Amino acid sequence: KEILDVLPNIKKDFIAIGEASYDMNHVYSIAAVRYNLKTPFGWGIQGVRSDIVADKNKIKQSVESRNCNEFNSIMKRLNVKEFIIYKDKCDFLKSCKIREIEKTKNYCHLAY
């Protein structure tokens, strides 16, 4: 529920990165239906182009390896401007010159 509380404050294309899993389809579905928000991953990975699926895997790798250049390059290519990300990854994104908008107990909302 906590991650859903951040959705009303998202203004542009976004991605969500959770605690252990990067499959946030439920968040993307609610964001689309309730708030008319977009993500490059659609409502789920089904029907998404193979290059976008590959980028999703590269995002996970760039976060795990703390590679700002790779992460920012993918976000630029996908035109992602905002993020909801699990708390243990917030400092990494801030180190990539992405500013924190708000913080909840377990998530950060960040944006370029």
C-alpha cells in the first residue's frame, strides 16, 4: 500500500523498483487506471517489445552494480523522468544526480 500512496505525486513517465523484485506490474496497472500515468513497461511485460524487456534487465543490473552512467543512459532512451524506488536503493539514485522529491518509510520518489 505504501508505494501506492506516492502515485498521486508522479507527474511524468516513471518506473518503480521494489525491494527484491523488479516486477511492479500491479503498481503500473493502478498508476495507469487511477492516475493516467505511463511507464515504458506498460501494465506488464506481455506485449512489450523485446528491446524494452532487455532494457528492464539492464536497469536491474545497473542498479545492482551501481552504474550511474548505464542507468541514466537507459532512462534517457526510455524517456523516464521519475522513480519510485525501495529505500535501500535511494542513495544510489541520488548519487546519479537524481533528486529526491519525497520519502516514505520504505520508498523514495525521485525525479530528474
